[in-house]
Amino acid sequence: MRHILSVLMENEAGALARLVGLFAQRAFNIESLNVAPTEDDSLSRLTLVTKGDDQVVEQITKQLNKLVEVIKVVDLTEGAHIERGLMLVKVRAAGALREEVKRSADIFRAAIIDVTATTYTIQVTGNEDKLNAFLEALSGATIMEVARTGVSGVARGEKTLSL
């Protein structure tokens, strides 16, 4: 099962390397990783996606909580949450295909952020299913390049990761 873990940790050199090293040592796979400072410059919020049953994720959470730099770990998939990813897609689009690609972008509420005579670069935000569906919708076009940020997420309502 797919799990989204949100980790509040100290924003200091080497903290991310120790956290990722913990996953490598125990042969846990990280599908996506997103980290950035929070509203408090001394803290970072790390969001990662991993797969495993509840026992594996419980083990991961226990190991993360043992790290000195880790302040709090929350499995967002245990409750109502909002998740989003950002994807940039560069598409070769010429002739009649240009209008088709533009229509697909409009349908998915994506933004065309760069245009040349033969290409569009499109920005799409949404959950993983939406991003994958957009790529499928472009199946008639030549996709030249895709860059994805990975998941960012928060719990719905009053529940927070903050201290």
C-alpha cells in the first residue's frame, strides 16, 4: 500500500542524508521525496512516498523517530489529507496537434508556460492520478521531457504537523 509520510525535522546540514541513509540501510524504497524549510527557518518539512504494508510503515516510522533531527512523523494516509504534485511536460506540437494539446491542457486545468514554434511546456498540478491521466491524454503527441516534484501533502482540517 502507498503511504505518504510527513516529517518535521531540524533544518541543518546532513539531516536529510541521515534520514535517506536510514531508508537505504533497511532496504526501504522511497518513491518520491520533497523537502523544504517551513514557516520556521530552523525546521524543514519532508514529505515522502513509500510502499509497504502497515507493519513496514510502522517500522519506518519508529526508525525515523529515533533520529535526533526528527521532531515529528505523521502518516498522512491514515486520515483525510490533501496531496498535490507538480509536473512539467515538454511536448512536441506542430500543426493541428498544437490545438489538440492546448485543449487537453485546458481540460486538465494545466497552464502552458512556454511556447516555441514546435513545442509547448505545460505545468500541471494535482494528485498522482490526475498527473498520470494527463500524460495518457497526450498519447497522440510526442512527449519530449517530463519533470515531477513528488508529493506535497497536509492533513485536512485542524490537524497539523507543527509543534
